[in-house]
Amino acid sequence: MDHISMDTLVFLKELKANNERDWFDANKKRYKQAQDGLIAFVDSLLPALSKLDKTIKGVEAKKAVFRIYRDVRFSHDKSPYKTNMGAHVHAGAKNDSQAGFYFHIEPGNCFLAGGAYSPPGPWIKAIRKEIYHNAAPLKKILASASFKNYFGEMEGESLKTSPRDYDADHPEIELLRRKSFLAVHKVKDSQVTKRGYTTHCTNVFTVLSPFNAYLNMALD
């Protein structure tokens, strides 16, 4: 599967308008088809991704795809289902433990992404330590024409003050204040459903790979 079916986007659009169990149960076959399609799509990309990041060799597409069921225990929004589908291909044991390749499928808001989203304490400390001692490789990646072409500027929230143990006058304080390190590439629905979308994903993730590698290197 080298693209996402238009039926998947139609299903997600209708799910957003009918986010309730009765409707979902009546359309569960459509969801299963969408889920299988996404798994097949990710599976077709794994050979290329494993060349970009050898640590993901052996990762299963099925395990990389997120569940559509929402955890509503601590949320004011009790809608039972996500209105998007996604997958995160990486070698970490948990979804937040390593930078990888993220696919997001949502009508009007499809994108490819990578980096570190709100990384847990040990990881963010390691990233800041790496930046403190050797920010040059990261700055070179962020300044490259290819990165700017696909991702523009790095995204993610920052602390309002300097992180603990770092001086406010450090030359890389803006990077050190980051709480997340994200690269996001927006994609039109028409691109996602067009044959050969896997080629575009491979091109984008090839440029993303050094960014991920820098963030993951911090944990070595």
C-alpha cells in the first residue's frame, strides 16, 4: 500500500460528526479496513525507514499504529474515539522514549513529524546536556536548506525561565529552554491519498533522520 485510501479520510470525517459508541459499532468494519490500510502503508515503508535508522529494524507496523480509543478517565471531553489515526515508528519501549517517524492522518490536518514531544525527565536532561556541550550539529541541521524546506522552524514549547543548573546568559539558552523538539511537515489530504505517497514520506523522513539521531544520541 503506497498511499492512504480516501475511504479512511471519509470515515474519520464522519466519526468526528458521530463520535459515539453506537455509530462506531455500526461502522466498525469501516474502521477495521482503515486500520488495516494504515498498517499496510506503514509496513511498506519499514524497509526504507530501517535504512535511515538501523535501530528500528524488526519493528512491527501493527505495533507502531496507535489505538483509536481515547483514555477519558482524566479528561473533560468524554468522546470515546480519536478523530485521527496515527503511527509512530521507533525503537523505544514506550511512545515517548525515543525520536522516530510519526504519521498523522486527519481530514484537513495530515502531517509527518519527528523529534521529542515533551520528553520524560531523563531524556530532556540528556538533550540539554548534549546541547550545552555540543549544539553545533543541531544548529547545522536546523539551518540546512532541506530542513527548512520541509519543516520550516523547529516547533515545541519552551520554559519561560532558564532550566535548573543552566545560566541565563549561556549562548544556547534558547535551545536549552526548549521543553519539546519537534519537526512537523504539513501534508494536504490530496497528497496522502495519491498513489506514491510513500515516496514523499521517504524524502521527508530522510531529511528528518539527522534531527532524530541527534536527539537519540543524547541518550547513548
